[in-house]
Amino acid sequence: MQLDSLITEFDRALRTLAAPARSVRPHPDSDVPEVPLDPDQRRHAAALMRINHCGEVCAQALYQGQSLTSRNPAVRDALRSAADEETEHLAWTERRIAELGGRTSLLNPLWYLGSLALGVGAGILGDKWNLGFLAETERQVEAHLEGHLSSLPASDARSLAIVDQMRRDEIAHAETAVGFGAAELPAPVKAGMRLAAAVMTRTVYRI
């Protein structure tokens, strides 16, 4: 990889981990009124949004690694486009965490590096497996977000609006990957991905 490309990718990582994210689209909760939550509800909602924020950090790293090793320019463009939407998710969750009085995960750099390595590995296997990994990731994220829609306080309409829009975007990303010819991953790989996600979720809820 050329030096200028290395600098660009390093800058991308720094912006994901250290700079405030920006959203081109309006925040999904912009027109939703804030409703008072009791302390336990606020802590729980903030922890769930911290998990979602961390997931978006991982998504940025995955897309970065996958696009670096993808052989198809059209696939690379699709990955970059999806990454732009994931950046908006970072902005939405970041602001909501602050509103709830929470903080982002202290382990974000660790999750980023691990996800980057996974993305590079997926890309090396070839575009159909690269896209298959992307599609399965998005399906699992969709299921995870559906769980959060059930777990968030019913009165926390602002967080619910954010999570619901994120879920819609993830569905679209999975459909895009399938449209580009994503391969179906073996069942053991899917199970391993679910296990890794469960470990990350339990850890980030607390840290």
C-alpha cells in the first residue's frame, strides 16, 4: 500500500475513535420530545446505546478492512457508501449517550483493531465471502437492534427512533451485499460471529 493510502486509512481510524462523528441526514430523534426517565432507566438506555455506538465503531473498522482487500471496485464503492451511513449512526448514538449522561466504551480501540483484522481477513478470502461476511454481520446486527427495541424503556422515544432507523439501514446494507453476490457463510462461522458479538455486548454494557 502506498504511503498516502496508509495516511488516509490511519486518519480514518483516528476520526472514528477520537473525533466527533457527523451526520448528513437529520438525527432520527430530532423531532421527538425528551421524556423524563428514572435513574435506572437512564443508565440502562445509556448502556444499550453505548453497545450500539461500539457496534458502529466495529462496523467502521470492518468496512475499512474489507474495502482495503476487496478486488472489485464496485464492491469497494458499496462498502465505502455503507461506511458513510455507519458514520451517521456513530453521530446519532454518540449524541444520545451524552444526553443520557453516559459515556462511550473505554475499549473502543481494542474492538476497532480486532474488527479491522476481521475485515482484512474477510476481504482476502475473495469478494463473495467478503460480501457474505458483510451480509451476515448486518443480519445479526439487525436482530441485535430488534432486541434493543424491546429492551429500551418504552417511554424513551428518542433512543427508540434512533435504533429503529439504524435497523432499517442495516437491512438495506445486507440487501446490497446480497445483490452484489454475497456467499452464504457456513453455520459454524455464523455461530462464532454470534458468540463474539455476545461477548462484546456483555462487556461493553459495563465498560
